[in-house]
Amino acid sequence: MGGGIGLIILLWLVPILVSVWLKQRRRNKRRKQRHPVDRVTGGWDELVDVTFDINGSSQIARSKVTRAEFAADIATLTATLVDTPHGPVLQQEVLDLAYGADAAVFSPAPPGPREADAYWQDVDRLTGELRRKTQPKRRRKARWTTVSLKYRRKERRAVRKEQRK
């Protein structure tokens, strides 16, 4: 009898642990990209994924919009996820990170490793703040939810479909 309950608990825990592991692996991969531009855009992607996971949905994501338009959506979502007094500050910080990612991609002088590290420090600070200022229930659920994993899989499939055309 005890073995059956242990097996049920194990089967319940495995998907959660796999989800946590996949998100951590994705984060580390983004952070350790070879090129600083890729590291900066990976930092932006990390912020987006953390926001989606805390929100519990990626429905806000519109396709075929500029990063600035997408950032405005993410910034608005971020402001709604936190306590009211902190919302506008976090909203502006999200927009600043989006502009920083755009500058890294489109600037004639690409960022160096130090700039990429500084960008990630800002991402870490902002995602940490976002987690701390959200409701505890959302924060706990965001650790194991698969919202961002599904969103990125959908995004990769769309890119592959475009490439086949």
C-alpha cells in the first residue's frame, strides 16, 4: 500500500521537477550565449517568460508586432501583476529593458560582454522584484508552470513553418 502512494507522489512530482529543470537549463543557456547580442536578447526573453509564468498565461502575446509594441503589452501586464504602487515603476523598467534589447540588436556598435552582463543584472533584479511583489500563490505556481515552455515551443514551430515557405 505504501509503495503505491509513493509511486503516485513520484508520478506527480516528476513533471514538476522536469518543468523546473527545463526552465533553469533554458535560462543558463540564454545567459551563456557566445555573442553579447544573443545574451541581451536572451535576457529579454527571460523577462518575458518570467512574466508569462507569473501571469499563468501567454494570451497577451500578439504575433507579428515590434519589440516595442510587445514590450508595451508586457509592461502593462507586469504592472497588473504587482501591488499597485510598484506597478508604474516596474512598467517603466520593462520598457527600458526592451529598448536596451532593441539597441543591442540594431545599434551600429554591438554591445560588449560587460554590457551584456549589466543587462542580465538588470533582468535578474527586475524578475526578482516582480516575483517578490506578486501574490505568494502566483509566485509558487510560476516555478512549475509550463506556460513559457509552451509559448516558446509554439514560437519555434512558427519560425520553422516560415522558413519552409
